[in-house]
Amino acid sequence: MTTTLPARSGPIHHLLNPSILNVLGRLDIRTNQRVLEIGAGTGEITHRLAQLVGRYGSVTAADADTSHLTGTAVIDVQQRDPNRDLLPGQAHSYDHIVARWPHGTLRDPADVIEQMTARLRPGGWLILADITPTPPRIYRAPDDETGTLIHTVMQQVHHALTGPHGATWTADPETLLLSHSMVQHCVHTATETWTGGGPGCRLLADVVTHLRPRLDVTHEDAERFADLMTDTRVLLGSYERRVIHAGERI
């Protein structure tokens, strides 16, 4: 099988990739299976799914922006915006479905989940990933003024990632899944501490640069924030990531 490694990932997708990969390692995704990925982004998870299903399997990679995705004999790229378009596939089309938090807040997460559960074959897994409503924490900053700046920027980023309702899949996705007979589910959450100059703080600086047009932050404060993310006196709590894998009881 020949697959193409994805282009350099956008910084926002990097927030969730480790958690999704960890859950994929726990599930029995086998060769020759069909998988749907919603919010494929720049393709890191797509590439891993293609490895798991093998040359005779298939991965349908859907995203509102497909400019960073490359189709192969295994990977079928489809441009779909869950806020406007129906998801690919028909009833019982896929063995597993992976859906990361997409570009902004979903208008109707219940409808999107209903579409996904309808396309899932009996015994398959639905994997939902997003940033939780839990706000980030600042453990240490050089002084009160810089601590306030870091707090303000991180809160704005958190709001941009989770939307006005504080979560992509609603604040109580488990109840929503149960209403669609997904009675077997497991929730994984993860946070880390990020130290200035380390990979987490560098990622956060990249995320702020990426989201800059959506943030109420001056250019000067954005530059100060980027500098602070290299300061070893800074110690932060990361955004909390959540991955839910759910299935029917069989």
C-alpha cells in the first residue's frame, strides 16, 4: 500500500491528535474495514487509519477544508461541512467513525451525531474528540501583569475552540449517545503541564497566531504572549482534551 504523508499539521489539530491516536491503539480496527473520518484536517489521523485498514480497506476523509488532504487508492477525500452538508455514506456504510472537533462550534451536534450513528455498522465504534469546557489554568507567571495577559489570551483561545456553549458535542455527550442506543462508551480526558520554552507552550503560541483574526488581542499583546511562551518561568495547565468511544451493546 502506498500512502502519502500529510503536509505539516495546522497547530489546532495537534491539540487533539495524541489523544485520538491513543484511543485508536485501544480499538480493534482491522484490515479491509471501512472508516469515516470527520474533521480530517491535515491528515495525520487519516494516514494512521489508512495503515490500520490496509490496502483493501478504505478511509473516507471529510473536512470543510480539504486543501491539505491527498487522496490515494485507500483514502477518499470529500469536502463536507457538517454545519451545511450531509455526511458521506449511507446507512450502515462504515465499520468505525472518527470525528474530531471541527472548525468552530457545530450548529446542531445532535443531528451530526444522528447521521454518524445511522452510518455505523452494528458492532462498530464511534469516536468523538474535542476540547472540554474545563478552562485552562496558570500555575506560574513572571509577575501579576504577565499572568493576567496569559490568562486573558488563553481564555479567548478556549472560547474560540469550544464556542459559546463550551463544547462541540454538547456539555453532556454521553446522554446524547445513549439516546441513539450507543450504550457502551468510555470517556478519556487528558491534560498536561506546559512549561515556557517546551513543546506545549510553543504549540499554544502557534495556535494564538493561527487564531489571531478571531481573538480580541492587540498585535503587541500577541507578540508579548509569544515571547512569554518561551519564558521558563511560565507554567500552565493545558486545555483538557476529551475523546469518547461509543458503541452499541452486542
